[in-house]
Amino acid sequence: MRDYPIDPELRIRAIPPRVLRCITEAIAFVREMALGRSGHVWRDVQQSFDKAWDEWSAMEAVVELELLLEAEGLLINDKPVLASSPSLEERSQTRNPVVR
């Protein structure tokens, strides 16, 4: 299987923090986690990568990995906030408009 990029990359809470940018990095990380942790979930994700034969199935394995990282609190989510909340002054003006 070819090595495909992971976009957006996966940022992992670890010491030091890790960033997975391609499928081969993800496979190596999952293998490390499957060896170092008990439980079948990491081995299940490893099997998903092992069974991947094209870009589509590789990306499905990446999604499984992302969900597992999120469930275990290991995913660093750096997505920017889209809209800021209104200030206190703006909120008070909206609630109590000045009528002239």
C-alpha cells in the first residue's frame, strides 16, 4: 500500500507531543500503543490499518484511530473558534435597546 498523507494531521497528547502526518506514522504509532496497552481496541485499529489496501480504506482506519484517540483523551484539538461571544456591553445593548 502507498503512504498517504493524513489531512488534517492528528496531534497526539504525549510527552513529547506527537503529530501523525501520514499513514506510515499512524501505523507505527498504533503498533506501539497495541504493544504497550492492554485491551483489544488498539489491536482492532491496528488490524484496520493492516487490512487497508487503498487510500479509501486507509482513511477509514485513520478515522477509527481519531475516534479512539478522542475517546482516550489523547487527541489535541487545535481547531480555532469560529465566532467570538459578544461582549457584556453588546449583550446589554441587545437586551435593552435605546428607543429615541
